[in-house]
Amino acid sequence: MENRHRIDRILRQCVREFTLDLSGLVVFTEAATGPYLFSPILAALGGAEKVYAVTADSRYGSREQVKVLTIGAGQRWGVSNRIEVLFAKTKESVGESDIITNSGFVRPIDREMISWMKPTAVVPLMWEPWEFRTSDLDLEVCREKEILVMGTDESVAPHSMYRYGGYLAMRLLFELGLEGYKVKSLLLGGGQGLGCSIHDHFKRLGMEVAWFSDTERESQPYDQLRDYFEKYGMDYDVMIVAEHAKNIRLIGGNGLLTVEQIRRVNPGLCIGVIAGNLDGEGLRNSGLHFLPLVIEPFGKMSYQPYELGCRPVLELYAAGLKVGEAMARARLKGMSIEETKRMAQSQSPAIDFESGEPT
């Protein structure tokens, strides 16, 4: 059940702590369910002159249901007159918008959609550039049209998203039916703070954890995993997979571990997948206990922060809007792309593609 009072407090904290001021700006974003229901509400509470929120049918609900929920939420927060729910992206709504968020139903942001954008429009990724996928957004066309795209640094104040990693792993443990206390964990993963967050969280709780990755100094290298698992794998309760840095097959055929090996050494091992390259079909046919049941490809999270509730979703969204605000203000003042990048980085948690290309 929606806890309106707590959600209201989080929404207003996000506006206040990010000093969000979207007055005079038009935002094009998504309308969705769960914590994402409040994304257009947050943009409106941040002062946006108009919020276009596009939605579609999904496994979480029909587009008509999402529209009813969004309008209802807008009425409860007194901003419904500035939110318009769309069932399709249109040339008119996109062309009017100053900030186009790279959110679920807004994607893909393709050549046609980019051609509709005004010259000063900007696209905040709402997450870090290393997570960029070419299927989401045509970055080259954006560059051709001088539509600035920047990411959101998830490690900086006022809200560091990295700290949620440990709590996310704990929730996954509980869903797997494990107690947390005295649970022995194998942790696979490094990169962008996720593996570190989980490792440090577990250690603070006094949990025993063996950590493997190829990017973190405190961890053991992956080339030692197979032998380690053969010797000690039967002693562990759970394997947490949280690899965002390296696209190598961790579990499955030609992987660091095969499902046959796991089943032979420790058939009772639970497997929790937050992110990483795994053979999802092989896991489903293995008889091993694992969650979530849908394993996303490398680069996407299979178990996401929204499992914890609305706060991490809204904090990250607010940070992305702040990036969009800074970019849009600069472009509307006539600043060049490079000037705008510098301005956005000084006034928001904006982060550029470090090498000029997404990883």
C-alpha cells in the first residue's frame, strides 16, 4: 500500500536537497508503475512548467491503468494541471521539451525522435555513462544535432547511490530464504562501487564473504574462482553475482563456473543475481535455487534498487533532473556544448563520457 506521507517527504526532500528548480522548463519523461509512478510528480514538484509523461502497456500494467494512476497521483500532489500522459511520443510534445529523460518508455531515443527536438534540448541519462546502451539512444545523431547528452554521477552528495548496494544484496538474501546472520557468501563482481558496497556491508555485519573480481584490489582474481569453489564451495550458503565491470561469462557453458559444477559441489547453494553475464536458461534448467527468475543481459541489472522502495529511484531521478536542469539552462543562455558541459559539471552531478565514447 502506498505510504503517501512518507513518499511526500521523500519527494520534497529530493527537491530541496538537489535545489531542483525546473521553472520555465518543459520535461519529457515516462509514466509508469511502482516507484516510477512518482517520476512525473517529482518533475512537477520541482517546478516544471509542463511534464509530458509517455507510457505503454507492459507486464506491470496497461497504459490506461498507468494513466489513471498518474493523474490520481498528480491530483493528490496538486500538480495534475501540469502533467499530460501520452500513449505515444509525438513531434509536438518532444519539440516543446527542454529536458528529455532517458527513461524506460521514452526509449528508444532514435533518429526520428531526435529530429523533433529543439536545438537547445538536452538528454540526461539518469545514470552513469558506463551503463549506456546503443539500443536506448542514438548518441551519434545527438552529437550531429548538437543535442547534449550527459550522465549522472551516482557517487556524489547529496545522495550516493552506491550505498544501496549492500542493502539490495541483503534483501535478495532474505528473498532467497536466507537469514543473513551466519550466512556464508561467495561474492562475484566489481566495478562502479557495487561489489565494494556489498562486500563492505556484509563485513560490517560480521558475515563471512569470499570476494572475487578482476577490478577490486581487496578481492581475489577470477582465475582462482574455479579451484577455490572445488575446494571450499560446499561450505557456502549463497553466491551473489554483482558484476558490472567485466563482461565475461560467470556461470554457464564456457563460464568461470558451470551449473553442473555448482550442482555437483553444492546442490544447495542459493544464487542471487544482481548483475552480470550468466546463462539464464541454464540456471532455469539446473534445479538450483536462484533469484530473480528473469536474468538480464550484461549491462542491465537483474535485481534493481526499486526492490528496496521508492527512495533510491526518486533520489536518482532527482539527480538526473538536476543534471538536465543545469544543461538546459546553459543551452538556453546560448552556451556552446563544451561550455555547457563545464557549467553542468560545476552545478550538478553531471558526468561526461570520459573517453568521448560510451564503454
